[in-house]
Amino acid sequence: MATNITFHPDAGSVTADERAKLLGQKGVTLWLTGLSASGKSTIACALEQHLLSLRKFAYRLDGDNVRFGLNKDLGFSEKDRNENIRRIGEVARLFSDAGAITITAFISPYKADRAVARTLHEDNGLPFLEVFVDAPLEVVEQRDPKGLYKKARAGQIADFTGISAPYEAPETPEIHIRTDQNDLAQSVEIIAEYLIKHNYV
Ligand SMILES: Nc1ncnc2c1ncn2[C@@H]1O[C@H](COP(=O)(O)OP(=O)(O)OP(=O)(O)O)[C@@H](O)[C@H]1O
Ligand SMILES: [Mg+2]
């Protein structure tokens, strides 16, 4: 922990309400969680595109722009996964604070980690919506777009969620999407309708 640092004492000259009024939108984090191949990235991309087409400032945090950059020093042990999610939680919080509709797409298998991300937001007055991108293991294993389940079953990947590492499903997510029962367009619509119904867009 760094010492000799003090948080800037001035809250800034723009309040959160003024920022929202000036930008014409409020920040919110949509936290997508689910097994590998459940559809998080696919839905996040389509949702981001949909929101941008409505001229909303939306931004996606996903494996490529986080695991290869900010978190490239982290692996997949429980400790590293904890730290991975903690950092993503902090970055999502900053984006939401800046007014973005922030869409995160990470397996985030541990309830406690998602709770940390939620607390980070709620303690700062920012809405956090947990989106359970849900499909049964048999289905995602069948999809296996990256061939990861096959490798995990063959013992070539350690700590693979759903196979050799746990996935702790959310009990009370704000949004629950069964991607084995809804196609991509319907999945995006479920989220978009929730945002409209609850006045986030
Ligand atoms: N309703 C749906 N929503 C999203 N994806 C779907 C749906 N139905 C089928 N799919 C397919 O499931 C696969 C989901 O892959 P995707 O990369 O989005 O998963 P992911 O949850 O991001 O996995 P990972 O955690 O490994 O990044 C894609 O091949 C996609 O075409
Ligand atoms: Mg993904």
C-alpha cells in the first residue's frame, strides 16, 4: 500500500447529477457472469453496438482488453482470479463514474468477488446490475467455440471453471438470461428492456 498519498480533497467542480444532465446519461455497470461459452462476450458486443446505435456512451471490458493489458500479470489460480475481478471492478466503477454504460464480460465464478465489485459501486452511489448469462454445462460444453472444454476434459487446462474449478451461480441477479432458450437478439433485448424499464437509458 502506498503511503504519502492523499486523496484529492476537492470533490471536483461537477457533481454526479450535473455530469449526468450534461451528458444526457447516467453511468451504470452491467456485470455479465457465467460459464465459459455461455455467451457473455457475444451478448456484450451486440449490446454495446445496440446502445451505441442509440447514441449512448457504452463501453465493454472483456478478456482481450483487460487480460492482455492491465491484468497480464495474472493467471487463473483462485488468488489471481480474485485480483483480476477486483481490478476489473475498480475500472468498471471508474467508467461508470464517468457516465458510461459499462459492460463487463468475465466468468467471475466466485460470489465473494462479485460482491466486492458490487460493493465498490454501491459505496460510490453507482448502480451495479448483475447479469447471469446462463446455460447448462452440457450446452456450453457442446458449443465449445474455443475448444477449451475439450482441453479441460483432457486435463490440459488446470482450474477450468465448471470442470475443475467451481462456478458459484448468482442467487439474485438483477437480470437472468437463459442463452439456451433465448437467441442473441432476444438476449440483448432482455437487457435493453430492463435498462429502459428502470430508467437507465
Ligand atoms: N443466446 C445466445 N447468446 C450468446 N451466445 C450464444 C447464444 N446462443 C448461442 N450462442 C453461442 O455461444 C457461444 C458463446 O461464446 P462467447 O465467446 O460469447 O462466450 P463467453 O461467455 O464470452 O465465454 P468465455 O468466458 O470463454 O469468454 C458463441 O459461439 C455464440 O454464437
Ligand atoms: Mg468471453
